Amino acid sequence: MFRLLSVFILLLTLTPPVIAASWHTVSPQVTLIAPQAKARYILPNMALIKGKTCSALIDSHGDFVALEQLINQLKTRLTTPLCHLIATSSEPHQLTGLALLKQAFPDASVHLPDAPQLNDHTMRAALDTQLANFAKSIELSEQRLSKLPAEQQAPWQKRVTLAKQRLTRWQTLHSIAVTNPAVQPRELKLGGLTLQLTQFQGQSGHDLSVFIAQHGALFAGHSANLLPYVRNTTWQRSLQALKNTPALNWVMPAFGKPYQAEQLELPIAFMDLAQQQLTRSNTQMPKRVVTLYQNQPYNEAQLAQHFTQAIKVLSHKKALNK
């Protein structure tokens, strides 16, 4: 909760150019949407897939300010209707942004993993919690504002007023309704492009992967991160299955840049090393992990944190954030 409030307080004080996303064109059909550098470990990557008759948006997040800007950009970039909103994760708090996207694109179908934790109640509760966090961030900002000298209050008061207007607007949102799960795997025809949606046991327990055979591109959200934050004990088999996707060329993770398919060996090897250490009753991260990730943008402290989490989950002791 404290982490969320800190993020929202920060976002409240930022101007739109600071939190604007970066759009990267891979091909005329595929555009990757990356968060601004300061938010790259908070907000996940997204992707816009454009077919001849329909478009699809993969993933979202809970930063409503950034999402509203993204929606405005989408409306200028779309050349075909946005027909599909796809979520790769089954974590309710990661899906709150779908409510904002659905309001902006009411005709779009929503595709979620089939997961027991996803129901109308949990989706509503996640959205209500999100809005309560925004309200709390405004309250704390007003408290800070009252302690400033009078001559410094005017510019901050404008931002607080704008935040209140946003919150009033967001309080009209409806949570995403969870419909009956479709038969897996699903295929979405966009006109010249086909998206293959497959459910698997991933980082959130129940996840969706999106594969575009015409591009050899796999979108699997947090489950495809090169440095895995392990939250369950069945994930390793799923990583191997993702690696064995026929005609797979490149992968887009939730965090970080897209990478070549063979680099899926990194999280698989990471999990192997955690299993080996657990078998030896040794919870220390082996130097092999540092060597494994020597060409990646992770420091030793980050590697050790993720390795410790993996050991905890694999030993069935506890998982963080549960």
C-alpha cells in the first residue's frame, strides 16, 4: 500500500511530458509502447497490433494519468477500430486500467486469463482500491500543500485541483465484467494478422500469451521477463513451453526491451540454479547467476533479491506480496 501511495503522490506532481510513453514501431502492424524511463520498473510495456480490419491492445496498468494520455494518442494513431483489449496477467490490481480503456473504446472485447481469482467482485474491489489510493494521495498532497509558504502554494494548488477533477471523472468508471471463459487456445483475426491466445501457468499463476506467427512475436507480460520474479512453483515448465513455440523469433516482456527467442534460456537457467541450490540446502545466490546476466542491465543486488524470492517460493515457505 505504501509503495502504491508513493507512486501516486509522485505522479500527481508530474507534468504530462514527464510520464508520456514512448512508441516504437517494429513494423506497420506492430508498435511497442514503453513507459518513460523513470517508470520502467513500475509500469509494464504494452503493444498495439494493427490489422487491416481490426486492432488489438496488449496489456495495461493502473496509472490512469498515463493511460488517459495513451488513449488520446491511440485515437490519433488508430487506422482501424480497436476491437480487442488483452491482458496477459490475472492479477486484479494490474487490470484496473482496463476499465478506463473500455470506457474509451466501448465496442472492444476484453480477453482475460481464465483464473479463479478473477470475478466481478474482485475486479470491482481492485478498482475501488485504486480509486481510494488516488483519493488518499490527494489528501496527503493537500496536507503537504498547507505547510508551504503562501507564495509557493498557487502552482501546487492548480495540480491538486486537476487531480480532484480527474478523480471525479474516474469515479464514474465501471469495472470490467468477467464473462464465461472461451475455449483455449483462442484466435483473433485482425485482417491479415492472426493473434493466438494461449493460457499457461505463469508469473501470476494463470496467464495469457499472445503469439503472432506472421512476425514470430510472443507477448507474455511479466512471465517473459528475463529476470524472473518467482511467485509459484510451476512456472519453469511454462518457460520451457514458451521457448518451444514453433517459429518463435522474438519476445516482448513486461519490463525491459524485446529480446531474441534464444534468450528465454536466461530465466530458465535462473530457475535451474535456484532448484539446484535448494537441493543442496544452500540459499546463497551462486556466482553463476551474475555471470549469466553479465550482459543485462541488472546489478548484483537486484539479482540477489530475485534469487532470494525464488528460493522462498520453491521451498514452499512464502511468497512476497501475497
